[in-house]
Amino acid sequence: MCPYRLVLEHVTSRWGVLILIALLDRPYRFSELRREIGRHGRGVSEKMLAQTLQTLQRDGLVHRDARPVIPPRVDYSLTGLGREAAEQVRALARWTERRMPDVERARRAYDEARALSSRAS
């Protein structure tokens, strides 16, 4: 797989999108980020959140700040590269919300045309 396609897959994955958009607002601790994502009706497992954060960190999009205090504190934030990617992803998410009525109309028209076509056969 081409390297850029792999990064695109990471950025546009189900959890990658939600993580990047959430981190645009502010840094989060792991459990806070998990709750924030869950507020949108999409619960993410600890394992999947950890894996996605590690992937985004490896790609240079997320910064992990582990502080040697008791109890340990780890914050996640966007890097400059991550902020740029997150802004693009958020723009696409906003476009999708704005244009959803048009998508729904197109789907209905498609389904109706298919139903008519199958009846005629």
C-alpha cells in the first residue's frame, strides 16, 4: 500500500476522525478523550483508543505528554501537522452535516429508480 494512502486511512478511520476533531478543542487525558468520543454516541474501547492514538502519534499527528507525577498523568494533543489534518477532517465533517439532506434526497431517488427498474424486469 502506498504510504500516503496508509496515512489517509489512519486520518479518516472511524476513530481517527473523532480523535482528531476532539483534540482540536484542547488536549485531553486518555479517559477524558474516551468520554468525549462517547458523548457523540460512539463508544470506543480502551484498546481501540490506545491503538489509534499510537498510530496517530507514529504518523506525527498526535503528541503524547507523559508526566512523571503520582498518579502518572498523560495528555494527548495535536502536533502542528495533526492540527492541519484535523482542520481538514473537521471541514469534511461539517460539509457532510450541511449536505446530508442532499445526500438523503439522492439516496431516495436512487432507491426509487432501482425499485422501478426491478419491477419492470
